[in-house]
Amino acid sequence: MTRLLVLAMLGLKPMTGYDIKVMLELSDAERWGGVLIGSIYNALKKLEKDGYIEVASIESTGHRQKAIYQITEKGRAHEQELIIEALEKSSVVYPTTLYSGVSFAFKLPKAKAVDALEKQKIILEQEEKAINAGYEAKLIAMQGELPALTQLAFDNMLEIVKVQSKFVHQAIEIMKKSDSLE
């Protein structure tokens, strides 16, 4: 995914590695894109080695030099391959850790199981706040108008968090009402 995001950013305009890093941080790519922002520098090196990007120019600021990268024609073709791959790949992800915990919650005292799920609720609430903050930052960066597919992605992320929150809430209610968790 990192390669796709780097190529996509360079497909917009030539940039330094730092510029790409800032843009991906601003758009909260770690959350929605599943990339570690620090990994873009390794991706840049590999993409350059593979001929997908090249150094367009070197910029000097003080005693430092910064490479400005641009996408090559080979890179544009690879970017399209990566987009198709991302669209085709299954995106169904289950909260398997949570499901495992719920499945074996009966091995815990009810109060401990409920307490653990209450903590999960807090984590999900924080995630919802983070998504909303990322959305607001993106709106500001885009001067109040998001592309329809970007809006759709934000809406979907929020819906996923809400569905998981509902699951956790229901699991807590079931646990509280039952005499035992078996």
C-alpha cells in the first residue's frame, strides 16, 4: 500500500520525501491506508531503484539538499496496476482478536469481562473522534470540498467503528444480564 500512496502522491506533482510524508500525515494515511508514514523513505528508494520514480531535481536549503522525485511513465503504469490490485483485493477484515475474547469471556469473572469490554468501548470512541478529526483536517486542506470517493471512504470508516461499537455494547449487555458467561 505504501508504494501505491507514494506513486499516487508523485502522480499529482513532483515532491520531496518530506512533502509526501507531510501530505500523508495530514490525510491520516496511517489510519485509513494502513501504512507506516516512516516507511515512505524505503519505498522511495525501492521505487527509484525499480525505475518507477526518478529524481527530477535537487533543491538546496542552507547546508541541506533535498531530492525532488517525479513519477516515470513506467511508474504511472505500475500505479495503475497497484490501484487495480487494491480495488480487487478483499477488504473484509474481521475483529478476530475481539471475537476470540468474546468467545472465551466465559472463562473470566463476569466483572472482569465487562470491564475489559468497557475499555474496548473507550478505544472505539477514541477511534471515532480520531476519524472525525482527520475528516475535519482533510476538509480544511481541501478548502471545504472533498471528492465524492474520499467522502465515501470517511463515511465507511465511521460506519465500521459504529458497527463494532454496537457489537461491543450488545456483548456488554448480554454479559451483564446473564448469570454466567457460558
